Amino acid sequence: MMFGSRRVEDEMALARQRTVRFHDERAKATIPIHQKQHGLAASRLGLGSSGKNKVFVAEDDLWYKMIIDPSSDFILTWTYIFRVSCFIAMFMDPLYFYVPEIGYRPTAPTTPCAGKDRRLAIIVTVFRSIVDLFYVIQMIIKFRTAYINPSSKLGVFGRGDLITDHKEIAKQYLRSDFAVDLVASLPLPQIIIWSVIPAIKYSSSRHGNDMLLLVALFQYILRLYLMFSLNNKIVKITGAFAKTAWQGAAYNLLLYMIASHVLGALWYLLSVDRQISCWKKYCIEPDCHTQYLYCGVIPGPSWNGTLVFSSCDAGNNPKFDFGMFQPLLSNQTPNQNFLKKYVYCLWWGLQNLSCYGQTLTVSTFLGETLYAIFLAMVGLVLFAHLIGKVQTYLQSITARVEEWRIKQRDTEEWMIHRQLPHELRERVRRFVHYKWLATRGVDEESILIALPADLRRDIKRHLCLDLVRRVPLFSEMDDQLLDAICGRLVSSLSTEGTYIVREGDPVNEMLFIIRGKLESSTTDGGRTGFFNSITLKPGDFCGEELLEWALVPKSTVNLPSSTRTVKAILEVEAFALRAEDLRFVASQFRRLHSRKLQHTFRYYSHHWRTWAACFIQHAWRRHKRRKMAKDLRMRESFSSMRSYEGDASPEQNLALRRGASIIRELPKFRKPSEPDFSAEHDD
């Protein structure tokens, strides 16, 4: 009680202050996990205090000085958003490799030249700059995200203490991932495309393309590392990488397509580079100047490039060995519009990534050979990874079905081994099939048992309360009593022809029907000539003898005997309340003993209804017998009784005498037992 009161006082103090008190900023501020604020501590952000968005804000601090809990919903949502931006960056960066192109001058439509697709460069630069902003925002958020103290002693029992001091968070981030995040967020390809390459275009454009290639690939690797780090972070927060198996398979397939996209873009850029290298190799004539090979320079009248273009024509038996780049250059792909050359290069990358580059014919050029080796190794690793991951995710989809199939096979083998008759086998098969349709192989009880009591109660209330209220007996109960009953209800499935209970057997549970129909019949303990049968529908219940047994304060340990035989007419879904659970509810909640609830129970109880019907029939027969006896006495009082008897028929006189002489009545239908409501509370 001491700890409970102290906790209540702390919560009231925090509610009044609506802030988290920090130590001096010069000290190392830590907040244990179990003392974290729930909800946003400051209403300035306009976010609701859902208990999962945890932000620590000092009383006089501004919004940009807030400290965010690394396990909050805000961090998880931002992680998903940032991962999408990383995917967009993975797609956008290789598009810079399509900026260099082989075109033609308007003044010389038959003379090729090296140029740049300015329209594509502008579009890619705009989108790339937008994506770069997300990396900058990610860095800002990391500067304001608390981290767990590695040396925390509470780490033995939980995650540990959160470091919430601004300076400590900044130092930790600068020591860990700041350098990688900074380099990954820099607009390096934009600088090379718009500043470096134009400055060196006329002196060494080939080196400009090589610089673009190296810088873009280096930054691409860093961003790929950040994306995989995000995936690990999501797994740590949520415990699973993908919510469904199909999402996981689609994610790995998307990574494979991005790899094909990158390899195709590299192939295109290297092809343009090899074309320019061929031109420069054969541009050795005195009147051939290399600056005239670019579309931005108008050649002079004395320029002679005939030997250059005839020797470097990839589609006309060139002297230069283009190797694996010849297919792209021979059909003049670099001169096509962006969509055509992109799709063609994407197909080339996907094809060679899947076949590990086995169809490639390479030259002796070192860079080309190394690229082919790299392609074969990457294709082998990625293809094996894709097949393994997709197979794993697909197996996870069908794992439950396969497990259920194995159970069915084991059941069939067991029935054959035990030589069960055909009728029993069919009943077993129907039950197994119906259970699969109702549960899909999910063990609901084991899932609920693993949850905390409070969460389990709320789930049971959500699943059962509306269905339980359909039962007229439960509609008279209050919410607290219904919660107690819902928490102890278990699902019950019965196939057609199943006997729920037989007359005379002990009743171990009450059954509340949700779907289906049941036949409830009785012979009043085997009484000759007596049979009563009714149909139970959704909203009805059976096993009411158990309620009478549970309401008796000093009931015996032995369970009551059933007065009826209950059989399933159709497939039945119901909730069962077991004997020990019903007795617990009856002992803990005295409102179950109220007179109003007793009348409701009698009204809807089929046992009481049958007894009432038999009682009315017996009273009616007794009334008829008394009336007949009264008529007989009135007739005997007349003096002319003999003449009257002569006028009457012999059969009528015999019936009257029998009615007057009847002293033995027909056996009555047994009245249900009356429980002793020792703790009545009239409603």
C-alpha cells in the first residue's frame, strides 16, 4: 500500500505539472523506462496523448528542444516514411547515369556527338533534392531522439534508462552515425552534373563521367547501408520486418528489381564512356580535335572526323572491340528517348542478373571484365537471396495449412489403426472440417492466455459482449457481471448429430447458442408415455440445472443431472460456461441471486416452461374431473335417478361413475428445484 499511494501521488503531481523535470543540463540526465511520461508532455505540438507518443519537454523549453522516445509511435511512423524515401532515392540516383547521351547536331544530322540530356538532368535533380531533405530531417530527429544508457543497471530487468540530455544525445550521435548520415545527405551528384562536368567538358569529359560514376556509387552504398539499418530498427521496435508474408516477398522482389535497375544504368553509362574512348583513340589526325566530338561545340570547316566515325560505328564491323557494350551501341540506344533506353537497360540488367552474366561477351578491357565479374557475383548472391526469402515467406503463408493437413493425415491413420466404423469416421471428419472453417487453424485460447489479464478482459468483452447480450438471461445483468462472465466463456463447436448432453448425465457446463440449432427433449426420467421436445435457436441456452446448482450457497460437490437430452440439428457455434467458472461468478457477484434475475431465468428456462405446461395440463384435467363428479352428484340427488339412468346410455353412466370414483391422479411432471436465495437483493 505504501508503494501504491506513493505512485498515486507521483501521478497526480505529474498531471498538475504536465512536464518532466530534468536534472541540470550539465549533469547526465536519465529517465528510467518505467517512469516515462505517457502522451505528449507539451500540447504545443497538437498531438493527442495516446500513451504511445512519448516526448520529453522541459517546462520552459521550446518545441524544437523536445526529446523523443525511440520506442514511440512517432519514431516508428517516421521510420516507415523515411524507408519509403530511401526506396525513392535508390531509384532516383542511378537515373543520373542516363544523363550523358550520344546525339546528333542539327547542322550535321549524320555526325554523332556526345551530349547531355538537360531535361532529364533537371527532373532528376529536382526529385533528388526533395529526397535529400528527408535525410536532413532524419539527422535532425536523431539529434532529438533519446537513447538507452548502455551501462544502465536496469538493463538486467528491462531495456534500461533513457538518456534525455541534449548534449549527451548530440555527443552519442556524433560518435556513431553522424558522418555516414552527413555524407549520404550531401547533393554530390547534383554538384558533379551542374558544376564539375561543365568545367572540364572540353579537357577531359571522360574523367567527368568516371567521377560521376564513383561518387554516385559511393553515396549509393552509404544510402543502401542506411536503408538496411532502418530495417533492423523496425524489427527491433515491432518484432517483425513485414506485417504480412506477401509484403516481405514483395519487398525482396523490389530489391532485386532495384539491383537490375542499377546494373542496367551502369551498363548504359559505361557504353557511352566506351564510345567516347573509341572516338578519342582514332582522333589522331592533325585536323581532328577532340573538343569537336561534343555537341556543344560547332566544328570548324577544316575538321575531319571521317576516320573516327567509320572506325567506331558499332553496327558496321568496327575496328574497336566494344565487347559487352556493342548491343546497346549498335542499335543506337543512347540516341533514343529516355523511356526506350531505360526499359531496354532495365531488361538487360534483369536478364544478366538472373543468368549471372553467362550470355555476356566481354573484351580485354580491364574495367569491362571487372564489371562482368561483379555482375556475376552480385547476380548469384541476389538471386539465391531472392529465392530463399520468397520461399520462406510463401512457406509461412502455407505453414498453417500444411500443419493442418498433417493433423488430418495423422487423424486418418489413427482411425484406420483403431478400426473405427465408417459412421464414426465421418463424424470425426465433419468436426475437423468444421473446426478448420471456424478457426482457420488458429489456437485462440493459447493466444489469449499469453496476454495480460487487462488486455485479455477487453478482448473477451469485445468478442463476447454483443453476442452474450442476445441471450435474454444475460440482458438483465449489469456490465460488471457481464464482464466477469465474458472473461470465463470459452468457444464451443458442435457438428450436426452431436449429443451435447444426455438425460441423466451430469451437467458440466451451460451452453449459450450463437449460431445453429439444437433439439432439447425429455422423457421425465423415463416415464412411460411422456415425451417433450423443443428446438433451441440463437439466443437460447441449455444446461440451466447448473445455474440452480451454482446458486445454492451450500451445494454438493456432485454436479446436477441433466433433465433433457440436447442434440445438434445443425452446426452449432456457442459459448460455454463451465461449472467451476459459474460457481466462481455466483460466489463473487451476489447480484446473481436477485429475485428479478430469478424470474427472468424461470421465464426463459425450457425446463420451467415444460413444467409449467405440464402443470397447466394437469390442472385442466383435474378441473374436468371435478366438474364431471359434480354433475354426477347433482344427478344422483334427483328422486328419479333410476328413470334418468334408464334414459342415459350405459357408456355415459359408466364414465360418470368412473369420474366420481377416481381417487388416483396421474403422476405429475417434476417441478424444478427451488434454490435457497439466501442473499436476495430485490431489483
